[in-house]
Amino acid sequence: MAAQYDIAYRRLFSHPRLVADLLKGFVSHVPVDELDLSGLTPVRAKFVGSAWRVFEADQVWQLRHRPTGLPIYVQLEFQSRIDTQMPLRTVNYSVQLSMDVMRRSTGHQRGLPGILPVVIYNGQQRWTAPRTLRELRSGLPDWLERFGPSGEYVLLDIHATPLVELPLDNTVSYVIRLEQAGQPQAMAGILEELRGWLSEPVDEPLRRAFYEWLVYVSLPRGTRRKGRWGRIRNFDEGLAMLAERLKQWRQESFEEGRREGLQKGLKQGVKQGLEQGRAEGLLEGERQVLLLQLQRRFGRLSRAIRQRIQQADSPQLLQWAERLLTAQSLSEVFDGDDATGS
């Protein structure tokens, strides 16, 4: 699954507009006005080192530093899981990229190239890996630090980025909003907004990239299997399919609850059963929607959590759904109760 996430993000960030918006809105301490973002060009990310060993980064982009005219390389790594060795990987890729650039240099490149490593992480847990090699070098004397590389990288933690701080009119902001939405209703609204913003014919490849990313990253895996997502030709068809599937989810949840209520109602009288079936159908629909939201945000749910949801009434379900909008963990949704254990 992790490899699939990485591939989906590579395809989305194969568009220079995404990379430019990433640098403009989410890379701090970088004077963006000194970068020629209009000249972003993808370069090969596979390097052959000593003993013919192959190193491959996720993506590398080249652009120019306006004041000096020198090239700068943006090295992107997409992570769906926390990697405690990330600083070491960053140094390794940077060294291999530098050697590759130097080998292909025609003589104009006299020093090492400038490299900006950026890690884009979309896992649910907060990123806890070291940000520099210094954090990995524990127990060494301080005087040795001057002889070691830093391995520092820029981190974009998708699910830890506050929505209120997102820059406007930025494609990466839409990526973050869609990832954090976690439910089809919210995602459909964001996509409608995105479609209105990317409305020009020239934007169609980018709209398609967003749709493909949505299918393989944001939608629940069961939805991708059951739906006809792979045969969609464009962004508009994808939105229509999402709306159709949302109605189907609601109807299936309602019908299932209605059938169960009717069966109970047969023992108590047909009229009472119909009323009970209708009420329980609506309640069961609310339960199923909350289950889908929780599974998308936090993965597989424990039996204890499922039982709590199945036993809850409509006001309690609404309270949990409201907490889910800002919660970073199951314990925050269920108010720290011990029953949230996995």
C-alpha cells in the first residue's frame, strides 16, 4: 500500500504547478522571489553509483537561482510511513545527485550543486523521525559534529498542517484539504471548488492528475474495488461518479437498517415495525457513515469501537462526527476513553 501511495503522489507532483505551489506556500526560510519557478524542469532521479549500484529518489526538479543563474535541485521524497533513517537517506540521495550532476557537467559547474530536500508525508500519525543526522548521532562528542553532514530536510506533514494556515489559490492546499477531509461529502465539495478554480482547458491534465490521485490515495480501498473509477476519462466524470457512489452508500445503509427494523417489527405488528424500521434505517445510516470516516482517518477499528458506535444514539453519533473534524487520534474523538484501544 505504501508503494501505491508513493506512486500516486509522484504522478500528482509530476506537474510543475504543484512543485511551484509547494515552494511558494510550504517551504519556509526560502526566498522564493529568488527562484525562477517558471523554469521548473524534471530531471532524472535514478543515479548509478560505485560498483554499479543504483540509487533512485522519488522526484528531482531543476530551476535557476535568479541572482546567480546557478541551478538548484529540488529533491522530493514521498512518504506514507515514518522512516527513522530519513536524514541518512537524504544525505545519500543528495550525494548521488551531486556526483551525477558533476559527472554530466560541461565545465560550467565548478562547485557542488545546490540541493533542497523536501519530504512530503501523508501518514495519519505525526511525523516523529529525526530531522537531522545530529539527532541520529547519539553519544558522540560534540567536537565530532563539525565533521559530519547534517542531512536536514524540509518536511510537509500533510495531516499535521492546520487548515487555517493554508495559503489560498494553491494546489498543494487542495491536496491537504482533500487528505484531511476523510469523508466523501467533504471531498465532493472541495473537488467542486477545485474544478471551478482549474476551469481553463490548459488545466485539464492537472484536473486529471487530481482525479487519479483521489482514486488511489483518498478514497477507501473498498470503494476503489467496487467502483468504475479506473475507466473515468476526466475530472467531471470523476465528480459525477463520486456523487453517485455517495448516494449509493446512503441508500445501502438505509435499506439495511430498514430491513433489520422490519424483521423486528413483524413480531410487534406491521405498523410499528415500519416506523421502527424507518427510524433504525436512518440511525444505521449515520453509524455507517461515521464508521467509514473513522476507518479512512485512523485505519482498522477495534471491536470495542465498533460496538460503541452500534450502541450509540443519533446525538452521540453527531457529537463524535463533530470531534472527528479536528481530531488527530481516536482518543480525541471518543474523549480519551480507554475503549479506544486497538
